[in-house]
Amino acid sequence: MNKPKSNRFSPEVRERAVRMVLEHRGEYPSLWAAIESIAPKIGCVPQTLNDWVRKHQVDAGERPGVTSGEQQRIKDLEREVKELRKANEILKLASAFFAQAELDRRFKS
């Protein structure tokens, strides 16, 4: 079972943390070292900050991947497809019901 996703950190805090990592990257031997140093100052674990940095890099076009905007669009389209499939199934059932009712009416006449 998946636990609910919590948004403990505001978008402003996330942006500030990513900006700190990117600004101070040169002071550390690696990106991960910068992340490990800055994460405790923000109050998160390094992996969380690393995820934020990667997401920023994808959104900025610095790293290949699906941007946040594209992810949201895909999610919206998947939701729409699901709703349309449900509606289509309802229409199929209704069509079959009315077709059967029409056949029953003709045979009774």
C-alpha cells in the first residue's frame, strides 16, 4: 500500500533549497556532496533534495526526462481517457438494453 504523499515543504522552500545547491555546487567535490551538506539545513533527507534538484534540471532542459508540465498533461489525459472509457461502457450497455427492448416490443406486437 502506498502511503499518501505529503507536501511538508512549500514550493518556495524547495526552490530555495535547489537554488542553494546549484549556487554552492562549486564549493564541493560533487553534486551529491553539496546535497548532503545542504539537506540537513533545510530539514530534509539528501535523497529528497536530490529528487528536487533532478526535477529542476529536467524542467530547465539540463537533463533528459519528462517535465512537470508534461507530467501533469499526461496525468490529465489519462484521467480523461478513464472517464471516457466509463462513459463509453455505459453507452454500450444502454444501447444493448434499448436494442433488446425494441426487439421485445416488436415480437409482442
